Amino acid sequence: MLRVIKSFQYAFAGCRFLLRTQTNAWVHLLATVTLFIVCCFFHLSTTEVVLLIIATASVWVAELFNTAVEQIIDLLHPQWHPRAGRVKDLAAAAVLVTALSALAVAAFIFIPKIIH
């Protein structure tokens, strides 16, 4: 049981680190809270809610992995190097693609509801 508690402590420490060090994490948090509030004003099916949860969680997971990649690169190669920069750019691009995909999911769900 102690191992389980410790593993949750490590996970929450990672979340705290993300929010302390990554400005974009606050943008994602604002978007997540805004989405939650908007959801309260629309009648959403279970499927729509699940899709929004998966899309939102995917953005958070991508941001966590991006931050982990940045930390590893900074540890292994503290001086700037073109390849290190490229790796960081690719990780950031993964977050961008995930966030745009999540935005598309939200648009497909909410735009028809707003129009009607």
C-alpha cells in the first residue's frame, strides 16, 4: 500500500512541476476549466463527454511528455545543439498537433449545438 501512495506522490509532484515551470500548462488549465464550464450549458451525450475527456487528457499527456523530453535533453546536452533543439521542436509539435486535434473535436461537438 505504501508503494501505491508513493507512486501517487511522485505523479502529483510531476503535475506540480509542470504547472510551476511550463507557461503553456496554464493555458491548457484555462482551456480545461473553460471547457468544463461550457459543458455545463449544453446537453451532451455520454459519447460527446467521453470524446471531450479523451481529447483534453491527450493534450495534458502530450504536454507532460513534452516537458519530460525537454528535461532529458537539458540533462544530456546542457549546451545548445541543433539536434537537441530539433528534438525539443518535435516534442512541442506533438503538443500542437494534439491541441489542434482536441480543438477540432470540441468544434465538431459544439458548433452544431450553437448553430441550432
